[in-house]
Amino acid sequence: MPGAAPSFVEMELRSFDTRRHWSASSQAYAPADVLLGYLADGWQLSPVVGLEEHWHSGARRVDVFHFELTKEDQVQVLPVQSNPIVRRLMHDRKLRVVLLKRESISATGEHAPIS
């Protein structure tokens, strides 16, 4: 729609001018800008997101969201720590969150398909 204000995610996509490489073998979690880069490159986001909870000292929780991305016949699961950009993206796209069981997640972050 001409003249419409750009969405929050579109503004975030414009705010980074270099793309970062991410590999599960070198980094446990992908930064949010890597997720946005995949979306800018035409990858499609599954409507269901896996949630992995990490509790520290029983009082502080850190959430990791597992996004399933597809492009043609390729599938990629991207674990991203919760942050305002990720939460806004999930809200804007009305993504459904499913809690992942700890035993279903491997040390590399891989898990059974999200359903």
C-alpha cells in the first residue's frame, strides 16, 4: 500500500547493512538479525514456534525460540534467544508457541519437528 508506514520488522531489516553468517556448529543461538536476514532472502516461517525454557537459580528464565524456516525443498531450524525484535515478529505474524520438552532437544539444539 503506497504511503503506508513500514512495519516494525521492515524497519529492522533496513537497519542492518551487513549480513552475519551463523552456524550451529560455532554458535548455539542465532542472533535476531540472522533470522531477519533469512526472511529477507525469501525463507518462509512456520506458523508454529518451539519454545525452550532455561531457568537460572529457579528465578530467572531465558527463552529460546526455535523457528522452522523453509525455502523450496530446504528446511532450517534457527534457535534464537528471546528479545524485543523476536517477540514483536512473533506477535505481528500471530505465531503459535509450543513448549518443547527438554529431553527432545539435543546438545546442538536439534529437535523433533514442531507440530
